[in-house]
Amino acid sequence: MDAFDWVAVLGFGGVIVLTTMVDPEPILLSALLGGFVLSLAVWRFYQGLVWEALGWLVWVGAAVIVGLGIEGETLLQVLFTSSIFLGLLLLLGGRLGLLPNVWAAD
């Protein structure tokens, strides 16, 4: 784990603690999560880790879906679950070197 991973873990921990203490509205929680994850994606793009950045961007989409309100909406629940799964695959694929580095100029 590098410094980026620790920032992500501490940031998500902070969001979890905040939501248990304050109990914000879903739209506020969505904006908080989306902004935090977007900053992580930009950081990864800046470092040249494009697959990981795309995984974080997919999770920004998942945060937006939470803001739309997924309670009782089957389509939104499926989109949310698939966004989480796709983001995880992109993050792990980029981290483990399973996805090709198509952005590098040889």
C-alpha cells in the first residue's frame, strides 16, 4: 500500500464516521462521496495510472446513483451494483497489471 491507498482508506473512514454521527440526506452523502472519489480519480490520472483512475470514475457514477435514491428502484440498484463491481475490476486489473497499458507511447 502506498500513500494514496492510505489517503483513500482514511478518507472513506472519515466519511463513514461523519455519516454515523450526522445522518445526512442521501443527496449530501452522494455529493460528499462523489467529490472525494473524483479527487482520487484525478490524482490517479495525474500519476499515469489510467485503469485505476477509470475505476474510481466508475465509482463516482455509483455515488451519483446513490444520490438519485436507489430505494425500491430495481434498475438503479442493478446499475449501482454493476458500477461497484466494474470499478473494483478496473482497480484490481490496473493494480495487478492484468490490463494492458494502452496509453503508453512505445
